[in-house]
Amino acid sequence: MSFATIVGLLSNFKAERSSTKLDDFIEWLKEKHHEDIVRSITQNQSLSMQLQSVLALNHQDLVQRLDSLDQVLSSVAAHVETFSNLATAIRPSSVLSDQAIAIVKNFVASGAKEFWQTQYLSDLVPKFILMGVPGNLDVAEPRFIEDDLNILVELGILRLKYGSKGTKQFVITRQAVALAESA
């Protein structure tokens, strides 16, 4: 059983029924002939508890969270060769830009743990200094860099923290490495 499978089944169940009970979800799974999933749920107490927690969310909140998850998955899938056209066809607005992907790939390839955004009055565009390794990240489309970085942070691909003087510091994540390897 995969995460995508269980989330997809949860989504289908909530589309058909308004129940917030795990027992109703399990019964629905049996009706749909997903005995292997039922077995996994009944044999894994942690999974059962987490599913009950998700099912307990009000319908609107759950739908909103599922939509956010779908947006993240579509953004990543758009850069995996086999699924790129499908992801773009289903959710064209959530695709990461080529620049965003290039930033992640270059950041991962650099071996740095973080990069800092700096901009002096004389600079037309900000600079992105790789920390702990020589060099900077190149930006192909400076006009859209803030948007790309904000999306990468929102999706959890990069983590943002601030230095003592307000400097933006972007930190590598496991999701960034996975995206760079799959794109």
C-alpha cells in the first residue's frame, strides 16, 4: 500500500460519503474490494489512528487539504518524464517553472546546505550566495525569482529562515534532493 493509494481512496470515500468514522471507511473499502488495504489498516494501529484523525476533519477542511496535496503532487509530477504531460493536463497552473527546477537542481548539485539572498543598493537583482561552497546560484529570470522561491518554500521543497539582519536563508530539504533526482 502506498501513500498515494490511501489518499486517493480517502478522497473517493469522502466524495461518496460524509462519514467521519474509520469503521465506515473500512466497510466502504470492503465494498470496493480493497481487502489488502483493510488488512493493512486493521493490523497497523498507528495507521488506524492517523486515518481516524484525517476522517474526523470537517468536510471542507479535508477537501482543502487534499487539494493542497494534489497541487504539490502535480508540481512534482510535472517534472517526472512519465507523468509530466498528465500532470500538466490535469493541473496546468501548479507546474513549477523551469527556473524553479533549475534552482533546485543547481542547489542540490552544489552540495551546499543553504544559500543566502543578498542585495545591495547597486545591485539590479538579488544575488544568491551558496554557503560553505564556492559560487552563487544563477538566476535566468530575475523578474520571477521571488515567485519561484515562494512556491518552493510553500511546497516544502526549500525551507526559509531569516538571519539576524533579516537576510533570507534558503535551506536544502530531502524533498529538494528527491525533486532534483527525479526531474
